[in-house]
Amino acid sequence: MSIAVTGATGNLGQLVVESLIGRGTAASDIVAVVRNPQKAESLAARGVVVRQADYADASALETALAGVDKLVLISGSEVGSRLAQHTNIIDAAKAAGVGFIAYTSILNAQDTPMKLAAEHKATEDVLTRIGIPFALLRNGWYWENFTNDLAGVIERGALVGAGAEGKIAAAARADYADAAAVVATTGGHEGAVYELGGDERLTYAELAEKISEFAGKPVAYQFVDEQAYEGILESVGLPAPVAQILADSDAAIAKGALDTESGDLQKLIGRSSTPVAEVLKQA
Ligand SMILES: NC(=O)c1ccc[n+]([C@@H]2O[C@H](COP(=O)([O-])OP(=O)(O)OC[C@H]3O[C@@H](n4cnc5c(N)ncnc54)[C@H](OP(=O)(O)O)[C@@H]3O)[C@@H](O)[C@H]2O)c1
């Protein structure tokens, strides 16, 4: 059984490969599809099959997926180009005879107000049309999204965001990676739609409290509206379109877009999600 993972040099992709190996998949049965093989040297050293393909290169993708039975399609990171890229991968999978695709989508993809979800929704629609059995791993937020600037948050004593009172049922990347590995290594997932979120459903204020407990000093949530948040993100160097889409996502948190009580993640991985406190420690 050959299992391919796209984005295998990314944060989530590396964890998916780890989890596949941890669940007994032979490294030689894993195909890491990467755009930069230099970044994949440690994977190759462990015996993982590394194949190069940029998401823009349809023929390289088809070659990379030759002989693959199941594909974990990790969504790309180039917002705005992703539908074309994902379509290339799905078409290549079809041409290569791949038998199953697990796609990392976003929570509530079909009816969320988040602009970020548009490419996920459209990719889900491509999967529905193409005729390859598939499962949707609709991932919620990573807790790690809040730890990129953890030192700064602690120093300022302020966690800034536009999420207001919305609950965020996030989980650690490693939890979502385990879910993907379970779906790729066990049967019965064809047609499944998994709404994946963690056990801890926290508002920004509750997350600030967790950070405060971890840091041993006061950290409070500071609400800013979407427009102000967009300005803040731009002021720390994010390109305007990225700042805009992230601020929109944050505002959607206020409407509950990243909350779920489905329990799907916990059922798949057979355990609770990683506690936020643990993610903070690791960061
Ligand atoms: N749920 C969440 O909170 C959340 C947050 C952020 C992102 N996401 C989504 O989840 C995905 C995985 O998350 P992550 O943390 O692993 O992101 P990441 O570390 O940025 O990984 C993205 C992966 O996609 C690869 N990639 C991007 N463009 C490509 C292209 N044109 N051709 C081939 N490979 C390409 C990257 O290759 P390189 O290694 O060469 O850069 C990388 O391996 C992201 O791409 C995004 O769609 C979800």
C-alpha cells in the first residue's frame, strides 16, 4: 500500500509522515511529494520516497503519484492560487489511478462565512465531481496559530484579536496529523466528512487566561475590530491581502466559524486532543 503526502516538507506534512510511520507504515511505502527535495533530505534519509513536484506542474504531479494507492492532499499555502493547484493534484491523481484522497479542508467548509474557506469549498466540489473516493478532513484552527508570537504576547501582556466572544475549538497540528494518518491507514472513510476540532473550546479571553497561567503573569484579551486587526497585521509586515484574509477569519471566529462539538477528531485519533497548556509549553 503506497501512501503519498503532498506538502510533506511543511509543518503538518512532516507530522503526517511521522504519524504514518508511527502507525506501522513502512517508510518505503510513503511518497513525500515536495517542491524542494533539499528540504526533504531527512525524510529521504529515513527511507521515505521523495518525489519532486510543484503544485503548478501537472505532469510532474502525475509522475509523482504513479503507483500511489492513497493520497493525503494537504492544502497549499499560496492563498488565491490554491484552487488551480489542488485541481492539478486531483487531476494528476485521477490520471495516475490513485484510489483514495484525504483532503485537508477547513471546518464547516460549505457554509462558513470565512473568505479563507472559498478555495477549500471549491476544492471539495472538484473532489465530488472527479469520481475518486475521498474523505474530507475539515481541520479547525491550529493552537499553534496563536504561538507564533507567544513571547511578544507574554511581554505585552495582551493577546490581540477580532474574535470577540467566539469559541475556538482548535487542536494541535499533531492531532490533525494523527487524524490524517488514521484515515490514510484504515478503511471505511470513503465519503466521510470529518469536522475536526479539539476538546478545549476557548474564547480569546479564555485562551489569554491559559497563556497567563503558563507565563505566570497577567495576559488579557484585547479586542480590536476587523479593520483595526487588519492594520495591526500589516504593521507587523504581513502583505495586505494576507492581513485582510486573516482579519476576516478572526472576525468569523466571533460568529462561531471555528467552533465544533462534533467529536470527530477524538473518535478518529482515539484520544483527547493535546491540551493548550501542552502546546504552549512546546512553543
Ligand atoms: N488549520 C489551520 O489553522 C491552518 C493554518 C495555516 C495553514 N493551514 C492550511 O493547512 C496547510 C498545512 O499547514 P502547515 O502548517 O503545514 O503549512 P506549511 O508549513 O506552510 O506547509 C505548506 C506546505 O505546502 C507546500 N506548498 C506550498 N505551495 C506549494 C507549491 N506550489 N507546490 C508544492 N508544494 C507547495 C509547502 O512546501 P515548502 O515546504 O517547500 O514550503 C509546504 O510543504 C496549509 O498549507 C494551509 O492550507 C491551516
